[in-house]
Amino acid sequence: MGDVAQGADFLGGLWPGAQGIADPEKRLYDAFGVARGGVKEMFGPGAFACGVRAAAKGNFIGRKQGDPWTLPSFVLVDDDHIVWRHDGDHAGDHPRWGEILDRVRT
């Protein structure tokens, strides 16, 4: 839900050259039916464990952009087709980035 520069910064560290869409009004989130979490999804054991693992790698929680209760969702679109999607079960549930790259390579 951040702006173009924030999205480029996020993607640049994960997948240089990937293009994202800035959606601060949350229109695509709503269109894709991205869920909102509650206390368990944001602060429960799964989210906490991922936070500890991220901190051990030197990654920390930054300033939240947009709706802080929105769960993570990653959608890979090719033309007008969704070719891969990951909807997080909790705040720290991110996809295995290699799965996305495998989809792109095929």
C-alpha cells in the first residue's frame, strides 16, 4: 500500500528488475479479496516466530504503510492472468521467493 518509491525499494532487494504496482488506496487488495487479520494473525505464535527469524537476519519491522491489519499477499500477473499467488496466514507469512522465480522461468 506504499508509494512507487517504497515498492521499488522493497522489490529491489528481493527481485531486481521486477515491476510492482503502487496501491495506496487499496483497490487491488480489495479486488483480489486480500484478508485482514486480527490479533492472532498479527501478533500470534506464527507471526512472532517469523519476526524473530527476520530479526536474526538483520530485518526489522519498518513503519507500516496503509491498513496495518492487512495480511501479506503476493500475486504474480502475466498480462491478464494470475499465474501464482500467495496469501499469508499471518503477518510474517511471506512466500518462498524461489517459487515465484520458478514460475517466471517456465
